[in-house]
Amino acid sequence: MTQRPIDLPDFDASPVAEVVLGVRYTTPEKLRVFHIGRYRDVIKDEFPVFEEHALVPRGEERGLRLTTGPPPLPRCWLLNEAGTKLVQLQTDRFLHNWRKVTGEEPYPRYEAIRDEFLRRWEQFLRFLEAEGLAKPTIVECELTYVNHIPKGTCWSKPSDIPGVFTFLRDDPGLSFLPPPESLACNLRYEPPGERGKLHVALGQAVRTQDETEVLRLDLAARGSLELPRDEDLPGWFDLAREWIVRGFADLTTEKAHQCWKRKV
């Protein structure tokens, strides 16, 4: 597996709180309830906790969608005891997350999370083969970084927020309105080569484990492989990580980088 590029921006105190790698796929035959139960048996020693959640829709399905026939299977979460790792499975999507739960967990770095996702995906493919199901065709890949920037670090009040993000630095020249009390924005970039898009979402949130107010900055790369082959996966994710990390450095200010102890 590839190693971290030496010139990639790096931080000793990165605000990353969650990393998600995943694929959306199609199969000739959809997973059934009993398939998910059997897959859970395969990994239950490592992921003993089970939860059900709403489906992650495809982009074209967001909003009202009428369906006929039986309701779709839910998205299943399979978690380790600590809740820091989880596998998300639904009939057309396979995701692996690393996340902070207490807020004190050390970030294991992208390479370790990527390698674990690839192992889990290969394990899932072997499970499908053992069940007599056809190998899935990958339709879309996704890599998402979720960053939490707590109040009291590089910002304390709404008027400080433009000092954290480069795309908010320009003074709008307001002579009547006070600084906004909250903000939310979405940006989208298209990397060269038509391998996908980089989606950026910024908003305010409250961190559940300690009720701390945070700025949540999500960077998500989504796109397709050049060829529907598993060996393309590592290269796609490495390129997506580079765009996310370099994009994060571009979108945040030197003041914020000092707060996060930038090394490169």
C-alpha cells in the first residue's frame, strides 16, 4: 500500500473527528434480510453491536420518492464495543467508519483506516461468493472527512469565524447588519480528470459527547472508478484523500493552522 506523500499538509492537532470510506454498488440479486444476518455472524466477534438506521439515498433520490412493494431494508450499523469503528451495510452500499466517541481517541491516520476498509470490503466479497451471490459492480466511491472545530479554540464568537476559513475572509462591507449569529454553506469543486467531485459543507453543531458548540466542516469526495475493478480502489481513495487534505488546507487560514499545529 502507498505511504503518505511527504509534501501533503499535516497537523499534530488535526480537528478530524470521523473518516468514512465506502462504495455504492449494484448486484443482479439484492441482499435479503437473511444475508445481512449471516454477514453479521461473520464479523460479530469484532463488531458485536447492531443498530438500524435510515437508508443513505442516492443523490437523485433525495426528497419525496414513491415506492411500491415491500419497504426497503434499513441501513445496518455493525459497531465495535467502543463505538469507534463501524461497518454500514445496505442493499446498495458498503461503508466503513472510524470516529471519535469520547473525543480523546487518537487519530489512527488515513492509511490505517484505508487498509482496514479494503480488508473489510474483500471480506464482504468473499462472503457474497460463499452465499452464491454475484460479485457486485462498484458504481461510486466515497471518502468523507468530518472535522469538529470547538468553540474556544481558534474561534470564540461568530465574528471570529471568517478568521478560520479563507473563503469567508473578504469583508462584505456591511454598514447596518451585525455579524451573523450562525452560518451554513455548501461548496463543490471538480478535480481534474473527471474522477469525481469534492463536496464541502460548513455549519454549526453541538458535539454530543460533551455538549460543546463546534464548527463542523465536512469534505466528501465522490466519484466513479475508471474501470469497475477492485484494484482501482486504493488509487481512487488515495487521490480523494489528497484532494480532501489539500482542499482543507486551502479552505482554512494560517491562524487556524497554528491552532492545529501544522507541520507541513
